Amino acid sequence: MIDFTGKTVLVTGGVGIGRAVVEAFRALPNCSVYAAFKAALSGFTKSLALELGPVGIRVNQIAPESTETPQLPLSQMIAAEHREQVPLWIPLGRFGKAEDMAGAALFLASPLSGWVTGTTLHVDGGALAAAGWYRDPKGTWTHVPVIRGNGFNF
């Protein structure tokens, strides 16, 4: 039972899907309030999943990495001389598309995720797993672009 505006409503199931960003799980320089708010959504999602689970409502969130949208036109924002490097920056070699986020939301809303609640699906092309590592123009993984090799082998 959930009380909305003084009325008791019996809920027999459903799905709630929130949206954070990958920066909720790593730092975002010069945007600490934004990153903290997005990180708080993770706790909110987990707590809401516990509160609503007994009435059959699953609550999850997706956390996308930079995604090409009218609000964030990445293809226009990256200078022409750097565009060929984009495949090196994200493990799957490209920025996200709206369809990637829609597919994740569809999965979380479907019976395929029927036993998934209180979690975050990172729709980020592997960016969070890379955790600051990227490939240099030779394909070597590095986190410091001015050293030779990957920092372990010289």
C-alpha cells in the first residue's frame, strides 16, 4: 500500500527507472555539486527499491557516459583535429547514442530484468571500467599521456 495525497492505493507491480550519469561513480572536476547530486540518486534508487519491492515495484537507474544528443552535440563539440582520436577514448570506440539508452531502459522495464532492483546499469561503452585509462594513438593503454608505454613497461 502506498499513500498518495491521502488516498491508499494498492499497487501490484511496476518499474521505476531513473537516470544518473557515469560521473556519479567517478569524479567530475569543477562540477562537484552536480556529481554529488547524481551520486545521491544511487542511494535514492536503492532505498526506493527496498521501500517499493514489497509491493512488486522494481526501481533501477541507468548511468550513461557522454551521449550524442541535441543537448550534447559531441560531433560538433570536438575539434576536427581530435575527432580521429574518439575511438581511443572509450573502450567500445564511440560515444553513446540515444538508442543505447533506450535499449537499456527497455531491458530494465521488461520481464528480462524481472529480478533486478536497486541497481545501476552503466551504459557507458566501458568508460567507467577504464577508470581514466585510454588508448594512445598506437593502441597502448595509458593514464598519463606523456610517458612512454603504459607506465609499467619501459
